[in-house]
Amino acid sequence: MGMLKSISISNYILIDELDIEFDKSLNVITGETGAGKSILINAIDIVLGGKCSKDMIKTGADKAIIELTANITNENASNILKYNEIELDNNEIVISREITQTSSKFRINGTLVNLSLIKEIRNYILDIHSQHQSYTFMQPKYHIKLLDSYAKSTCGDLLEEYSKLYKDYLALKTKYNELKNQSDMTESQIDFLKFQIDEIESASIETVNEDEELQKESSILENAEKLKELTGSTSWSLSGDDNSILSALSTIKMNLSKAVQLDNSLNELEEQFIEANELLHDVSSSLRDYSQNMDNDTERLNEIQERLFLLDKLKRKYGGTLEDVLNTYDKLKEEYSHIENSSYEIEKVEQKINQSEYDLKKLAKTISEKRKNYAEVLSALIVDVLTKLELPKCRFEIAVNEIPLCENGIDDVEFMISTNVSEPLRPLEKVASGGEISRVMLALKSIFAQNDDIDTVIFDEIDTGISGKTSQAVAEEIANLAKYRQIIMITHQAILAAKANRHFYVKKTQGDSTSVRIYTLSEEDRLNALAELASGEITDESLNLAKTLIN
């Protein structure tokens, strides 16, 4: 069996330094009223992921450190640690939390870890039962979780399967609603969508750069006359008459040829000149052709301008560029296609929903039957424990009533109780007194402790509202529970404290500053503590009573 082995605390609230070791069975915490008995429980809670603040740092200190050593035997917890590359040393781990003014850090065996891992490990090693948890247990919405927890050996896989199917079912319903919303578009909306598609489609956009190419062509046509004049004039200057540039170059060519005959070193320059001369002839010819073919094509210009007007209109409506227009077109086509196919899609999804609902109801019915069987067993066990806890006339029933399909199946679960023969069964939250609640909670813990994987159970004042024979019964039940699980509990009753395997005493001291000390009591000190707890003072009579309780 796993257990909490020890805890070390430094500069936490009113504790300067503390090092204590826990027993593997029953550990009790007692002390004067207001001494701070819950401080140890709170420290355990905090090191295992509970809420904290910088206010928990002892006045005058820079930081608070809580370090918890635990023995881990749970296979799931071990696997989680190994997955996170944290090695166990003889099945032991050391969990620490350092709280500073600006941060809070967790470590396991010296390795820095996050809060989620701490909480995941906590689920396998510790269950803290507080007054708040008692309130939670009272709420009907929590009762189905308790029943399922008890039945997990049989129903666990079924519930996981149901949860997965239910998520798929909800996803299908979401898809169905989306398709219905699309199909519920008005006829005018659909007509407008079709108009938009046709408007872009009829434009027959050739390329995403069509508008740029048309702009270039338009600019040329708008300047046709000037281009014809400039290119024609240039061509004439190059080769138009005897006074042209090319005519003059012919004379230069002849002179250069004669020079080469006199000095062949000029041969290369002659070749360069010939190439340039030929190039100018080509330029002159091209310019002449360009000028002769350049017409003032007003019809083509009008066509281009009309086309550009259309493209600009489309860009204003559907995007800043033709590429945007074409992307919008694709989206509109896709949307229209969805609408066209919506009836078919809706029908197909509806069939899947019906099948999913059928499968869920079938599985939910199976789960419900098992829940009812386990409800009877658990109810009988609770009654048995409550009878031992001085509620002999108690009746307890776990009501399982059918409701419409939901995330938990088709069951509404509620704990019903009657503590008097003459009283009918009523919801637990409306009937039970403080003492009765404590006993119901203890009964549940006792039963669940023998079935779950949690090694340590902490009771924060489970003895609220009980006394006399009931206290004796509760003490015996807790002692019995300690055979299966490590128990750490705060108590105000000597009869419960007397069952302890280890007794811690909390004392608050007032000097220059207030501090809390926690002592592990020796046998002699334990007798004194029990005597004081039993009668409020240490006397021969109370000491004899304490000895009687221990024996």
C-alpha cells in the first residue's frame, strides 16, 4: 500500500520549521481551539496542487517551502511519472512546492514540473474530505458520479464508450443545424448568390493580369498619332534621303575601309562599325514598319475601355484585384454547391443522428441496468455501515430514475435517506443533520476505500455533530478503514484520537511573534493530550479515562 511518509515545512504561515513522519495507518491531529490544526492538512493540499498565495509566506521570510515524501505503489501513477521521465527511488517520490512573492514552483524528485502533472498524480494518492466536500456530496448532480465511481469496475469501459459516442452525437447535431441554417436561406438570398456567380462568370476573366495588359494596350492606342509621327520621323532621319544618317554612314564606311587597307590594325574597329551600321538599318526598317502599321483604332480602344470598366466594377464589388475576384467566385460557387446539395446532406446527417441516438439509447439502457444493480448493492452497504454508526433505523436508497438522453445516459441519480422509522425517504440534502452527514460521508469513504486506488484519505473534522456512543462507533469504523488505507484526521474527540497509531499535537505560541508548532507525541504526552481532550483538564480521573480509551 502506498502512503504519505513525511512532510517538511519551512516558513509557511505560522510555521517556522517542521519535520514530521506519518504512520502507515491512522494519524490524528488534535490541539486547542484556534491552534491551527488545519494548517498541516492545508500544507499537504497546497504541495499537491491546492490554491496558494504569497500571503502564505511567513512574515519576514522570502519564501515558503513544503516538501512531501510519498510511497507510490499505484501502477497508473508510476506509469505517469515514467512517461514524464521521472524515476522512482524504491517507489518513493519527493514532491516540493516553493512559494515566493512572485511565483510558485513544483518539483518531483528535483525535476521542475507543471501543476497539471501534480494534480494528475494527486488523484492516485490522496483524497481530502473537508466540510466543502460534504456539501458537494449532498448535491444530487454529484450522486451519479459517486455511483459510477463505485461501479467503475463493470461500467468504466461502457461509460468511456458512451462518452465518446455522445460527443460524436453532439457533433452531428451541430453539423445538422449548420446545414439547416444554410438551407433556410430565402429564395431572394439564393437568387442573389446565383446572380453574383453569373456576374463574375459572364465576364470570362482570362488571367489575373488581364486588366494590367489591357491598360498597356489602351495607353498605346490613346497615343497612336503621336507614336506614328515619332517613329516615322525617326525612320526618315535614319534613311529617308541622301542627307540621312545612314547615307552619311555609308561614306564613313568607305573611308574606314580605305584606312584598313593602310593599317590592318583598324580591322576590328571596321567590323564593329559594320555591325552598328547594320543594326541601325534594322532599327530604321522596324520603325518604318511600326509607323506604317500604326492606326488610330478607335473601335478597339472603345472595346478595351468598356472591358476595363467591367473589370473595375467587379474589383470594386468582389475584391481589390482580379485574383481576389476569382477567389470570391470560387467561394460563391462552393457555397451555392452546398446549398444545392444541402437536402441530400441534411438527409444523410439526419440518418446518422438517428443511428447514433439509437446506439446511445441502447448503450445507456445497458448502463442504466447495471447502475440500478450497483445502486441496490451500494445502498445496502451504506445502510450496514450507518447501522454500525448508531443509525439503526436508517433507510438509505439510491434512486435511479429515467430522464431524456443526456451526457450521463438516461439516468437521474439521487441519494435518499430516512433516519427515523416514521419518516419517508427524502433527498439527502434536505434531511440529514450535521452529524448524519458526517456519518453518511464516512460510510461512503469506508466503502469506496476498499474499491478505489487512492492510498491516503484525509478527514478534516469528520466527527462534526456526533458524541457519545456515536463517537465510539465512528472511531471503530475509522480504525477499520485504517486497515485498508492510510488515514490522517483532525478530531476534537478523545475516543477517536485514542485509536491513533500516531498522534500529532498542534500548539500555538505567542511571544514576540505568533508561531505554530506540531509535536509527535510520546506515549506519556499522548495520555495527557487525551485526558485534556476528554475533560478539558488533566486530572487523575481524566488520565485513567485516557488509559481506558487506549486499552
